[in-house]
Amino acid sequence: GSHDSFSYWVDEKSPVGPDQATAIKRLARISLVKKIMKKWSVTQNLTFKEQLEGGIRYFDLRVSSRPGEMGQEIYFIHGLFGIKVSDGLKEINAFLEQHPKEVIFLDFNHFYAMDDSHHFFLINRIRSVFGSKLCSVECVEYVTLKYMWEKKHQVLIFYHCPLCEEYPFLWPGNRMPAPWANTTNVHKLLQFLETTLEERSRYGTFHVSQAILTPRVKTIARHLVRGLKNTLVHRNLPMILNWVKAQKPGVMGVNIITSDFVELVDFAATVIALNDLLLEEDESTT
């Protein structure tokens, strides 16, 4: 998986998003501030299509309306506005059309400046783009690749909003817990990932290990122009990748792992290779 999967492009000419504090919105009237914001808002370099081609199958999504704009159009957001959600969904669907056995997870976990009419607009877009590819809510343990292939389903939508209960194809957010370490310290992050795996629910949910470091205000202040990638990610990714390599998938093991700038190391290939350990277990028991 990728963290803030859509953030490969954010519009520094757009207003600051409703996910930001009032003080930031005031500061952003200075044009240089938005350029700096962009350096800290972008957590991926690859487009959806490029991420899919590189093996990413879980997408972490934050969305918002644009206050003051007519209509219900919804955009991706991380400090600044990204592309229209419907354009991103179409790009993902084009990949699925070409690869009918691939399955993806779309996790809509933060909503900003959205009332019911915005949600209805977004949900209808999701339904119109993916149609019969959408997998209805089911017991997690039943949803195997074989199950998905038989039903010709390719998309699981997680929707962290009570409205999900009204739509059979919207999985509730509590089926996709993603505990967040909220630290700049890689050792604390790895300890947190270990602890949350030990506490992982044994049945009934997926699980996201967020292998990401989060800048604090003072981190940004000290390294204003360097940005997230050069300050936190480059230096710590090798250690994070070593943790990934040491994991085992399966019950009480890792399930979905997300990272920033997924192309900087062999992140997707390393996570995918963990599945070979499950095959080895199957062979040893048969």
C-alpha cells in the first residue's frame, strides 16, 4: 500500500485545504508558503497507474469539497488540493479493465468540508466508475482471491463514515484499522508497528501497518525547504524496509503495509515476496 496515495500532484495555486489550521491558511497568503507546503504535502512521486504497475494494491485516500465552489465535486486533499477524485477512480478502473484478476483496496478514511450531498455525489461516482467490480461487504475471511475471481469483483471500498451502512458495497472503516505512530523517530515507529501487530484482531478485519514517519511542526520549521522526502524518508527507509523483510504474513502477522515514496526502495516487491512464506507453510503442512 501507499500512504496519501494521491499526493503525487497537489495544486500550489489552489486555496489551502480545510484539513489545515486557520493559522496555516493565513500564512499561505504568502506565495512562498504554498511552495514549502507542497514539499511537505507530497508523499508519493508515482501516479495511480504507475503505483498499480509497481505492485501497489491498497490506496490511502483523503477527500474534500472545495469550499465556495459550485456543485458537489470532490477532490483529493493533503494540505493542498489534488486531482478530482473521479479522475483518479477512472485511472484506476482503466488498469483493472486491462488486468481482470487484480484486486485493489480503496480506503476513504478522511473527509473534509463534506455534507450528505457531497457524500451522495462521491458514492454515486464510485458506483458508476466501478459498477459490478465492487465487492459487497462480507465476512473478511471469505474474501479470498478465488471468491473475487468467481464473482468478477476487483474493488473493495472502505468508507469511514456512517453513511456506509446504506450501501452494500461500502465496507465500514472499522474493518480496516490503520493505527498511526505519529512520530519522527524510526525506532519508536518500529516498536509501535510491533506492538500494534501483537494487538491485531485475530478475525474479522484487515490491518494496515503504517510504516511512515510524521513530521512535527518543529521538524518542518528546521528543514523548511528540504521537504519530507529529504528530511525523513530517504534516511529512514532502509531501516523500515529491513523491518518489512523480517515480517511474516497471515493471522497475527502483517497484512497491508503502507509507505511514503514507494518507488525509492524495492518496497512493493519486498512486501509481495512475503507471501512466499505462506506458500512454504502450505507445502510443509501438505
